[in-house]
Amino acid sequence: MVGSLGFDACIDYKAEGFPQSLKAAVPDGIDIYFEKVGGGVFDAVMPLLNTSARIPVRGLISRYNATSLPDGARTA
């Protein structure tokens, strides 16, 4: 299916080991990522972003009711 549709890879974001599968699918890193939910996918993408990567952010719904910053977050 991946080859017939012209994709380089197809991974299940709900599968165990998703961050490792994502890393294997993007050996050269990520240059652009469209964000609208936040959460586990966003957390897996962040360390794989290339220098000068672009992230259009439409929302971070998974963090709307957060009362504190995520672990490891820094403030200015």
C-alpha cells in the first residue's frame, strides 16, 4: 500500500514504539510539521526537528486545560 500511494512510510501513532518508528521513518529529520493536537505525536516529533524547521501551529488541544508546563519545558 505504501509504495502504490507513493509514501515513504506509514506508521501508526497509536502503536507501541511509535517514537522509535517515527525516528526510523525520518532518518534525515523533519523540516515541517503541522501541529493541531499536541500530546504524544508532538512530543515524538520535537527531538527530530531539523535546524530551521517550520511548525505551523493550529492548536494544542491536548494541553488546553493544563495547569502547569510539561516535564522538561523551559521558560524564557
